[in-house]
Amino acid sequence: MRLSKKGWNNVLILGILIMIFLFNFSHKLLLKPKIQQRTLINSERIIVEIKTPDFSIKRSGRSWKSEPDLGLSEQQLSLLIQNWQHLKLKTHPPAKSRISPYTIQVYIAKQEQPIVVQLFQYGDDYLLQTEKDLSMLLNAHQLPLLLGR
């Protein structure tokens, strides 16, 4: 079976279209943004206090106390602190909001300045921003895991 000149042209055009499709597909696959996850506070650091505009949680020996009292047990407060260091959140581009954020200060042992975490409403979810160029997405169901309410 021999192909005519017209047949070879069609094979060549089809081959070029397949190559263009493969190059475009592989380019988009390689540049696809990867969803990264990370924690708010590195687990190697020791949290000594979390201060919000409404309440603060302080380390008292080996236990935790809230001021004013949030009605949470020492175990629940300890779990709340652990969530700050172990709850994996999806990274997100930084927030650009005109609304003033809910500011949380996290004090770390052997560190003078607190880590400032800004909480922004983002539709039905929330953005936690710890750095200028990075935010973390927090859904509404995860909010009580960090703030206890």
C-alpha cells in the first residue's frame, strides 16, 4: 500500500498536530501549581503564649490556662496549642483585604518578638497570613481547632 503525495501531507500534518498537543500538554503539566501544605508554627519551637484580641492562652508550668476563662479543660487547651504546630494547611497566595485582620500573637520560647498571624475572612473560609508572601487556607470547620470556638 503506497501513499500518494496528498496522503503523505495528511500524515505529516497529523504528526505535527500530535507533537503540538504533546508539547502543550506536557508544558501545562510541568507548570501546574502544586498544592503545598505546611503548619503555622514549626513543631520544633516551644509555644509559651498565644494572645488574641479576645483572650490569651499561657503556659503555666506543664499545663495551659486561658484568660479570660474559655471554659476549656487543660487537655483541650493543650490540644489547641498542638494544632498550631501540627495542623497541615494548604498554602495560598497572600491576602489583599481592605478589612482589618484579626491579629494573633504567638510567643515562642527564647524568641523576643512574637510571630504575628493575621486572620482574614476569605469567602466562607479564612486565610492565615504569617509572612508577606504566603498565606494558608483555613476552612470554617478548622477554625475552632485553632481558636477553640
